[in-house]
Amino acid sequence: MKKRVQLIDELRGLAIILMIIYHFIYQYVLWMSSNSKILDNIIIEGIRLGAEFLFITISGISSSFSRNNFRRGLICVYLGIFITVVTYIFVPRELISFGILHFLGISIIFYELLIDRIRKITPNRGLVLSLILFIVTYVVLYEGSYLKERMKLSWIINLKNNGYLNFIGIKSNSFISSDFFPIIPWFFLFLSGGFIGEKIKKIDKIKDENKIEFLIFLRWLGRNSLLIYMTHIPIIIGIIFFIKYIVL
């Protein structure tokens, strides 16, 4: 079990590095008035998606091991609300109404509420099913024409305009969130992590801890991921302002 936790920390540490790289580029574009098209670069998009997929999947894996999911979930929700308040006061143009911490907190709580039913499904079957649901709902919500046709129905329009569909990614015109992770489709990716965690539990004990320094560094990042997440944006902005007003 110890080694498996180390592996999770290493992957989470990798996600932290990808996140910091992307957020530094994003904030640099935002505050230095750089060309925003750079964010559409396939490499930059790959970094963003890599961080998102790792964070969400690993959170699902961790939830399958944790005995304190309600506590973990509530902490994420509270910190998400804190970020909402801070961005509303200080950077309203970058308001985060329902970001990654809001999503992870609610997903962890949902997972705990459903855990007895989840564990009745074999890990392999559950993993395949959750990934299929993630892909299908992602395509339908963001890429498909079917939803666009359904959106023309008056009752769907009313639900959207009143904000009742924000949580599944169909945003009302008044909804703002610079960092946005709707429950659908992302909960299915989170759920796939839960099934991966169930599979990991069935693996025999792995050998001694790897002493490679870079992996040790990744583990440290992974074990301190929440603290790093909460502090990295102010640090990045501070560095950018130092570059903008002192160096340049």
C-alpha cells in the first residue's frame, strides 16, 4: 500500500508541474497583454488537458482509498468558495464560480454517498463504463449537433436562462467562471479513477521505494498539492509583475 500511495503522489506531483506551467503561460498572457492565440497551441492545450485529466483521475483514485471522503470533500468545497470570494473581490474579470476545487469537493462527496453501489460493480466493467460515459457526454455537450438542436426547445431554453443547467456545462448568459469544471461530463472521469483505485487494491505488494531524486521531488509536490494549488497563482502573478515593472 505504501508504494501505491507513493505512485499516486508522483502522478499528482507531475500534474502540479503541468498546472504551474500552464497557469504561468495563462497569467503571462493575461497580465502582459500577450497574444492569447498562444493558448490554443496544441502543446499548451496538451499541458492543460494533461494536468486536468491527472488531477481528476488521481482524486478519484485517492477517494477509493480514503476513509475521510466527507472531510476531504468539504475542505475542497470550502476552499473553492474562498477562491470564489477572493476572485470576486480582487479580480472579478477572472471570477471562479465553479472551478476545480468546487468540482472535486462535490465529486468526492458524491463518491462517498455512492461508494456501496460503486463497489458492487467489478473494477474493469466500471472503468470501461465510466470512460464511455465520459467520452459520450463530453462529445454530446461540447462537440455534437444533437444538443444544439435540443437547445431550441423552449423548456430547455428556460432551464438554461435560469442557470439550472450550469452544473452540466450548459451555461446561462450571466454565468461567469474563468475556471469551470461541470459535474457532467467530468464526474465520469473522476469515477474512472475510483475504479482504477479498486483495481490497484487487488495488486500484490510492490517492492521497495524508488530512491530516484526526481521521483522524491514529485512525491513532495504530490503530498503538498493543495497548499501549492492555493498559493501558486499569487506567486506566479508576483513573478510576472516583477518581470513587467522591474526587469522590463
